[in-house]
Amino acid sequence: MRSAIALISTVLILAPGFSMAEETLRIGVSGPPQHVVDQRWSATARHLEETMPGYRFELVSIEGAKSKTLKATEVDFLIVNPKNYIELAKPAGMTPIASTKPSSAKTSMIGTCVIFRRDKVPSPDWSDLRGATIAAASKSSFQRWLVVMRELIERGYQLETDYTVDFIGRADNVTTAVLQGKVDAGIISADKLHRLIMSGSVEQNEFSIIPHSCSAEGDCADYPYPHSIGLYPSDVLAKAKHIPSELGNTIATALFQLKPNSPALNASRCSWVPPQDYSSVEECLKVIRTGPSKKLMFHHVIKRNAPLFSALLVILATSIVSVIVTSRLNQKSRRLNKQLQKANATIQKSTEMKSQFLANMSHEIRTPLNAVIGMTDLLLDMQLNEEQRECGDIIRISGDSLMGVVCDILDFSKIESGHLELEEVAFCLSTCLEDALELFMPKAAEQHVELIYNVDANVPAMIRGDATRLRQILLNLLSNAFKFTKEGEIGLSVTAQTNDQAHEIRFSVHDTGIGIAPEKLDDVFKDFTQADASITRNYGGTGLGLPISRRLSQMMGGRMWVESTLGQGSTFHFTIHTPATTASADTVHTKQKPFNLPNRDVLVVDDNHTNLKIISTQLKRWNLNPIAFDVPMDALKSIEDGHDYALMICDMQMPDMDGCTLIREVRKKHAPGQLPIMVLSSIGSTNPDKSLGIAAWLHKPVRPSQLHWRIATIFASHTNTDTNAYEGEPYMLNALSVLVVEDNILNQKVILRMLEKLGISADLAQDGLKGVEMVEQNNYDVVLMDVQMPRMDGLTATRTIISRLEGKLRPLIFGMTANADNASRHQGLAAGMDDYITKPIQLAKLTESLQRVSEKTYAFLKAG
């Protein structure tokens, strides 16, 4: 029944005018790689498609590991050599439907020659191979080695004992080796030797051939070339057992009908004939013990493997002796195990000492650097002449560079020794990203480079991981981007792939800098290496930033890679994996509520297309309708044409017409009360002209939360909308009461001066004991607690404060330490500290920490 259905289907498909969906049939080709398969057999596949409408034929290379096993349904048809047909196709239930006939041959059978140099061996026979070195193409070649091996086995010759074989690749290599005297004899197919002679590559009189004893009778009678052994069939086309016989016959018929000199025959270098008998191949493989049948008579095994059995007897005798020796070795092994345990204990102790050394080195280096960098920050805020400011800038830049080198070397040492541990705590991802970007805003303004920031809507708001190390990767990549970019733009974009169990978050930092040559891309992640030796001279750096960043990304379950075009810029990508949490169900945009206004049109003007796209996408999320222009004159014309906008967002730095000029022209049409205008700028946040009536001035890159709050504030002031739902309420730092607990005089001066800059007059305690006493006597909002101090260290002082103020309102305690490792941070948090600040303390970092305290205090008082 199935055969009848298959036959009817075949007839219908081949019937003219009948149309149905194409069925794909896979033709496997055993041996060569895919590009060779396509080159040789694509024309044949096209011929079959033309002959058999309704079918598409796909070519598949079966090579390497695939060629050792074949699943029954992996391919529908298989073109395979005789040996692999017996070993691979036949066990998979495949049956032959056609055999190949080489285009240069006169029959479908193939003969094999054993050749000598005529001047050395004029009339060779098989005895001339005893003690000879023989050249062959490949150890897996059936016609050019295995058939000769069978002949030698049946004549009693043993490999390595009676002769040796060199496998040297192509057939023409074999003839060359014989003629040059590198080997005594060679193995080559008879038709290949004939082609070499006809092409003039070799002369017929240069070779002598061992003659086949029955070459003039039987199956050999029609074979036109001299040969040394019996003939064997050529390659076979076999069908899988799930393919109906009728379909196989149809394909075979289409192949038999190929005309001479057709593209298919020219490309494949063979024609097709009915399937040959491959039983001779199976018998050959049985003899040489490489085929599926390996059963031999026991006396044959003994005879052919006498040296092996002699060795086994020796091994048996040796085993008896080894049993006696084993007990003594076990005793020695136990002694060695004890010595190994002792050595491991020594190594462990050495590792702990190394960790302590790194911690001490970090503390000893960072403590004086804290004073250098902190005091320089304060110095540069004073009234200085040009020469003094230049000297201060040099000190500041040098201090930052030295700190970067120290951090890189210490981090690299920790990673190499396996002592770098990552935290896994919940943190706000957008805060981490924006903190990193904020550090580069002044540099973007200084270099006149656009700093762009974009986060996809599906990125989670809260994730679990190590925020400090994630920020370190971002700072490294952004720092590199600014180092090699003098104009254009630098951007940070974040996307996420999320499921119920985890998030894969992808970060990309792109720039329009000098780019990296293709051959140098792999070098940028090597330790102490940069893409070009001249980079170190021109731009500086240890060459450790990217290797450290890549390893940190890998430790977070991700990877890092780079795409770059020389002269156009680079994009560094990295991913991290973080478990899904209840908090991470919200995205970074969840709290940014959409606006519900009668007029939702917002005019956006920016010459940077990337900025236009990002801002427009954000506005659409908030139910606003952005109308974007990259040419200021086009935007102005839109207003002059009477388009009514609820808000205008304008870039300040634009060619031809800058933001101020555009706004002046707009103000001729609309007063501030009619059209509020928000300005985005990369070079500062000071309104240059009060008459322009600018409602808000934001520094690029604009944080989405900040942009949303500003828009909400503007709409509220113009529409009397309640803004309590929006974030961003004011807070004052100078209202905080702060205690500094620090024993180092230089650090005392640095921290107190920084607090003065923030309008905070702080109290000072010289050590932990005094700090505990002052906390009990005063109501402080914040205690900045050094960790390493005499009389009472910071950890002990923190525990004491928490214990004595249990059940009462206590100050927040921020630890300060020069130890930058996670272990020190964990110790501080375990002791009860609320946050950690790593020395050298920078004004921006201190301000950020105190702002969080002030926000909490403001919220508490408002709720009170």
C-alpha cells in the first residue's frame, strides 16, 4: 500500500502542470568538506530538480566525526566510496541505486597499480616489495592502499616487518616520490596513472608495474589499463531505508540520462551506471580486519600475532611480580600522601600571606594617594593663577593615573591568584550605569564629544550581582573610548534577554575613535598588551584594563568581545547573567508613568541622529508624540507654519544655527508661557540668557528618570498638575550632622575640607573609642568611620555604637578604608556599617553617599 501511494505521488509530481509544495531531499557526500561538495555536485542536484519538479535537493557534507556514524534519517541519499558504503551506509540500512564511472575510465570498475622505477626494477613481482618502502596517498583510501594491503596480507607480508608505507597525499606525489627515489614503490589507481601519462606529466617508459596474474580473463578482460590486482567497483549512490524504491528508481533514471559533456558530468568528473556488486569490497575489508566483520580463526590470530602473544606472556609473568611489589609501593604512597598534605598546608598558608600582603599594600599605597588626590581637588577649587592651576592639574592627572595603575595591578594579582570574590546583592542597575556616565560628563564637554545613553524598555530595574565590579568594567570601557576618540560620539546602550529564571544583560560601549585593525582585535584582551606598541607611548596605560574587564565579565557568567573598523571607531560588548528576582520584574522604566495630555506633540531638535532616536523612543514610552528635526531651520519652519507643540526639547551645540539662536527665533512666535523649552547641553548647565525663558537645562547624557521628572515638572507648572507622583524632590546637604572618625592627620584635613565644600561643618574624633563617646553624646545623621585606627578600630567601634544604641535612632555609619577588596567590605557590612567608601575619597563619591542620606532624611521629615 505504501509503495502504491509513493508511486502515485511520484507520478503526480512528475506530471506536467501538477503543482504542490516542494519536498526537500538531503543528499549526503562522504569525505570532502562542504565547499568541495558544493563545487562538485551542485550541478547534479540542479539537474535532478529540473528533471523532478516538486523536489529540492540539498547537499550535505558527511566528514570528520560525522563520517564514523550515520543515523538512519540524517540524509535521504548518500554518495560514498566503497569502503564507507560497507562500514557506514550498509549498517544504516541504505541500499545502492547507482554506481559512478570515472569520466576518464572506460569501465565502472577500478584497477590499482603497484609501480617501480623501470631503470631500477625492469620486471617487478610481489617479492620485490619485501623490505621495500611503499608510497600511498592515504591510509583510508580503498583503491589506493587497502586493496593492496589485502593482497600483501594474503601473500604473508606483515606491515613494518616485511615492508613500510609512507602516506604522502595526492597521487601525483606518489609518482614523484618513486621517480626521485625517495621510495622503492608506489600505489596508484590505474586510470589516474593513465591520465598522468596522457597529460604528459609522466612518461610511460619511466615505470614498471607488477602485472595481475589474471588480467587477460574474467572480469578483467575489458579493463583497458595495466593493473596489479583484481578490479573493484567505484563509488555508490545509496538511498536510505525510509525512501520508497520508486523514488530511488526515478532519481537513478534521471542520473543515467545525463548526456556527455553536460555541466553535471563535467563538474562531478563521473557518469552513472546501474549499481555494481560490492561483495568483493566487503570480503577485502574482512581480510584486513578493518570492516564490520572481524571474526578470524584462532590459529590465524596466533600465527599473525605471534610477537603480541609473546609479549602477553611476558606481561603475565611481570604481573605476578608486580603483585609482590604493590604492597611496598602502597606503603611508599601513604608516606607521599602525608608529605603532600603537609605541602598543601604550606601552600595554603603562603596563599593567605599573599592575600594579606595585597591588602596591606593596597592600604599603604592608597592612604597617601588619598591625601594627594583629595588635597589637589580642594586646591583646584581655590582662586589660582594660570601657572598654579596648571601645576595642580598635572598633580591631579598624575595622581589619578597612578591610582589607576595601582588598582589594575592589584586587581590583576587577585584574579590571577583566585582571590577576587564577587558580591551578590540587589542593586539598582540604572543608578550604577548613570553613576559611571556622570564621571565622564566633564570630559565629554571638554573634548566636545556627544555622550549618549540608551536603555531598552525590558532591562530590569533591580538585579543581583556586584555593582562595584560592574561599574569598574563600564569605567574601563568608557575611559578607553574617551582616550581614543577626539570627535564624534561615545555611547552606552543596554539590552536584556529575560526569562523566569535569569536575565542576560548586554552592555555596549561604542565610539567614533581611531578604531582597531582587524589583525589586532585578538590582542586587545591579552595581558599587558595593547593593539599597537605606539598606543602605550601616545595614550599611556598598563594594558590590563581590558583583560581585567573581560575576566570580570566571565566571572559574572558572560563574555566580552569587540567589533571595530579602523578609522571609524569601535564597539565593545559584554554580557552578564543575573538571577531573576521579584524586584527585577520591574524594568528601569516601570516608575516612569505615561502622560495624559490633550496636546501630546513634542518638538525635538538635535543634529545627532542617535540622540534624536533615543529621545524619541523615550517620549513614545511616556505617551508623548515626538516630532524630530535634525536641522534647526526645518524645526523653525514647522513652528512658523502654525504647528502647536506642548514642549520643545532643543540641543545647544548644533552647526549653522546653535540652540540659543533657534530659541530666540522661537520666542518671537511663542512666549515662555505658551511653549516651554528644555535645553540639552554637553558643555555646561548654566543658562546664558535669562530672556530666553528656558524651563529646564539638562546635561548630556540625559538620564531617563531625570528627563521624565523635568517634563513632569514643566507640564505641572503649565497645567497645574500634581507632581507628588514624580521623583526628584529637593534636599539640602548642609542640614546633615556629620561625625568624622579618622586617626590620620592628612586624611582628616582632606575629609573635613570636602565636607566644608558641601556646606557641612563636621565634628572630628581621633580614634574609635573617642568616636563611640561622641556618638553617645550627640545626635548625628552620619558617621564617616575609618577602619584601621589605634585604641579601637572602626569595626569594633561600629559594633559598640549599634549595641549601645539598640532600640534607639542611630546614625548611618559609612566605613572608610584603603583596602579595596570585597572581603574588607563584607567585614564592614557584617559589623553593621551601612555603606562603604574606598580611599582615596573623591568629592563626587562622598557627595553621592551623603545625598542618599539627605533624601532619606527629607522623606522621613515629610512623612512625619
